[in-house]
Amino acid sequence: MDAGLPLIPRTPPRRRALEHVAALSSGAPLDAGPRVTLNFHPDRTVAGRPVLERLGEDGLYVSQFVTGTSNGGLTAYPGGDRWRWESRMFGGAYDRADPGERPVYGALDVRRSPFGAAPRFGSAHFRLTADVLGSATFCYPDSAAEPVHFGVAARMSGLVELAAADRRDALDDYIEAQLHAPVRLARDVEALVLDPVYRGTAVEAAARGLPCPVEWHGGFRLGVEELRRRPGFRGAAYVELGAALAVDGFLDARIIGDAVRAGRHAEQDLKKVWHLLARFGRAPGALPAVVPAGG
């Protein structure tokens, strides 16, 4: 036995993951300006609690390995797809890590969209500070597509140019970001940006209690007439479901959230309806209006 030898500290999984992706990356540093955004649905629940209430109490934005919920696929368990994708991208750094050590996912908002970089994952988003970029890795396309192009803030390996030249649908056209450090609302968030359908609701009340400013984007709103023109996007069944849910001929984020909580339709079906709204119902040209934190 080597009892007399000093213990060599184990490199933390987050550092090993960052070093692994950095070794796969090349090119010029990321330009100043783009922010990472975390899109999510602000009216959903986590373990029976409103998501904004939980965020306010915990002060942390955590991964689906911790919450067991996702606005994408629910595969964050040992051997699941999300586990395999992370093992592949990060050189096995997280294979034996605790759930709380794993990265959280967002997207790099190179287009400065008022709706966040990846609205397919929700009507609201946290816009993060520039300081988080040093703990981020990036890939294109999404990690579910098993990408081969990676970057870190110091070596972006042409990801921005690659994404700009691609011809993916607007709902899939984002550079995925993985954040390898805790995302603390009080420190790392510039603003929470909400859909105006939540003005005067419990969602707004909970948002005003968070330690970050609140802003409003232009909103998602889709008329049934326009919706019925899109059966080829996710399927005619989801167009008909959206039309059935519409109120006064229109569909919005709050209506879909109400349907999720009512539980009369499969959440995966309602996710497809949300995709239709997020893709074809974005209000053009609206600028966010700032509301002070707690105000």
C-alpha cells in the first residue's frame, strides 16, 4: 500500500469537461455582446411547485438531472440519451458525477432575439451576464444531433459562421450552450424576459420577487386561420389540438400552460402545439420594457 504518499486531488468534473471541449475547439474568441439565454415555460411546476417559486427559494437554475423535468426530452438518467450525449461531448467527465454537478443548457443569442435564442424550449428566458461565458461550452447543432463542432468562449471554432450558413428551421437554428458552473439568479442573470400574457398574473408576481430585473418581449400569439396553414410542420393532429384550445380564435403561451395544468391532453402533444406557436406566432419588432426587481 502507498499509505505514505500524499493524496492527489481529483480534478473536478466541471473542469475536466471544459478542458475536454477546449481541446476540441479552435479559432478566434467569441465577439463581445452575445449572451447565453435559458428559455423555459414560467407557468410550469417542478415537483408540484410553481417553477418561479422554486427558483426564488433556491436561487439556482439547475439541470433536469436535478429537477426530473424538461421542455425537451426526458432522458436525464444513467444510460439515457441525455446521459450518453454528455458522456460523449465531455469525455466522460460527468459519468460518475452527482446530479447537481452536471451542466445546465441554454443557447447563445447571436441574433439578439427578444424571445431568447431557443424559444422552442419556452416562452420566457433568463438572459445571463457576460461573466458566465468563461464557464460555458458550445456546440452546433443541438447535442441531441451528436454534433462534431464545438467551442469555448476563447476558441469558437467557427460555430457562429457555421450556424449562420446552415439552413435549419428557425426553431432549430441555435448554438447550444452548456454552463459548467452553478447559475445563481442574483449573480448571473441580467433579466428575466416574459411574455406579456402573464402581466397581472401569479407568474408576474413570482417574477417580481426574483433577484433580477423583469422585461417583456412582444409576445407569442397565433390565429387559428394561420395555424391551419401549418399542418406540415408538426402534423395535422397538433394543428387541430391547437385550434380546439384557442380562445376567441387565437392561441398563446398562457392557454397552452393552462392546458398542461388541466391534464386532459398528453404533455408531449401540447409541446408540439407550443412548437407551432413558437415558430409561427412571434410578434415582430417589439422591444422589451424593463421592470425593476421587486418593483
